[in-house]
Amino acid sequence: MGGQHGTPDGGGRDVVAGLDIGGTGTSVVLLDGERVVAREHAPTPAREGGGAMAATAAGLVRSALGATPGARLVGAGVGAAGVVDAATGTVVAASDSFRDWAGFPLAAELGADLGVPVQVENDVNAFALGEARLGAARGLDDVLAIMLGTGVGGAFVLRGELYRGPSGAAGEIGHVTGFGDLACTCGGHGHLETLASGRAVARAYERAAGVAVLGARQVADHARAGDPHARRVLDAAADAVGRAAVLVATLLDVTDVVVGGGVAGAWDLLGPGVDESVLREPPVSGAAVRVRPSALGRDAVALGAASLAPAAAPVAG
């Protein structure tokens, strides 16, 4: 599969798989308890349809197992891009970056392919669980998780448990209004996503500088090199994230926030601006709002998903 092999040291133990199926890449981790014993990664064939995406994911799991002699897979959890019906493991809706993904019965297809029970969750929800149980929010009962990727997603862990809300859309901070008047990919205007997503950062820089860029990472490189246009664009994104954190702290008294995703890879540039934004207009309670970057990085979604694997033992928090 062209994946990247981890260290084979499973030692005949039962393992669970955590999968992260995103728009550009699919990652797999195998866990023996809380210990990662193998990793695999490959591009996601998003334009080839749900069947190809599921086959790629299953192939990565088998490759990871092959790199871990004696390991026996007993369950798998998946963090998948799109709106997911966690009860059925079906992708309910997805962006136009994917073909034949909406309506795809991912849990059933992967379960049949791998021969183990599979639990599927939205990728941002899995990110929140990963950071709450093993990462930057470990030991915290209540946390807002924000992912700054191609779009902006959010999720809550409340009282130590994932909170989906009555309609399953709790935490969708990317589509809160009050952040200017730019058009959002969802059809609305002035959403957080229009300032803080990777796509928004790249487009804002292109408008300001008149120069095309490959993405938010290149904008960050320009900012580190002293480009004032790039600096202003990232400052605006940081300010927006800080304001969103204060909004949640004011409404729900959730004052711990973990930020991940590709844009958060420039935390050296974003972090100071986020902190300034939070301090400039704190919540009415006066409580300190703490915004920190992901501690798990690229593994966060897969590790959170692994904690949901049906055969997985509970992960200590």
C-alpha cells in the first residue's frame, strides 16, 4: 500500500486498530492497550468512491498486522470525514471532495472485510476523544476540541464523555456566525471557517498578496520568512479561534480547548494571537480560558477512534 511501517513488537497480544479516514490521507494505528505497536499511512482515494476508500483502509490494517508478528486483531474504531450515524456506522453526508461517500455503510463494509466488530465516528469527535484520553486534555472532564483543516470542525467531551447533542451536531464551532461576511462552504456567511480553515487562510493570502499558494502550510512558511501579508492572515485566524473559544466559555463554561488539524501545525505563529484574543475579551465569569495545541498530532484521530473499538478495553483518562 506504500504505507509507513511501525515497529513490529506486538508479541502475540490482542490488538485493536484505530483508523483515520480523511480527505487526503488514511492512517492506521494498532494498539496493545495504550501502546502503539504499528502505524501505516497512505493517500485516501477520495475520488474513487467509498468502496475504494474502505479497501485502502482495510489494506493498511492488514499491512500493520503483517508488521506486527503474532498480533491478533479483535476490533477496530474509525474516525471518518463527514457526518456519521454512529449507531449504524454509515456516512450520512460528506463534502464534494468525496465520491460515493455519503450513504456508504462503512462499519458494515470494514467489519466484513476485517472480520471484527467496527465502530465508526466522525473524525473530529474521534480527535476530541483522543486528546481527552491520551493527549493535551488528558485528565480534564470538559473540553472543546477544534480541528483547523480544510474546513473547521469541533466537538465536545463533557464529564469525560463525548457529547453529540440531540441531532448529533454538537460542537460544530466552524459554522458559528459573527466572523465577518465572507461566504462559507456550507452556503452561510461570516462563519469561523471563513477565517480559520486551511482553505480560508490560503485564499485570504492570495487575495492580499496576489500570489498563489499551495495551502496554509506555505502561508505559514511565508510568515516565518517575514511576509507581512501572511502574518496578517494568520493573525486574523488566531484572533477568530480565540473569540470562538471565549464564546463557548461564556455559553457553556467550558474553558479548556485543544486545537489540531493542519493549520494548527503553525502553532508557533497562531498561539500568541489566540492567547491575546482570549485575554482581550475574557468570558463574563472571569475564568481563565486555556487554548493549547494537540499533543497527539497526526495520531490523534486514530487513537481516539481506537478507544471506541468494540472489543477495546476502556482507556484510562
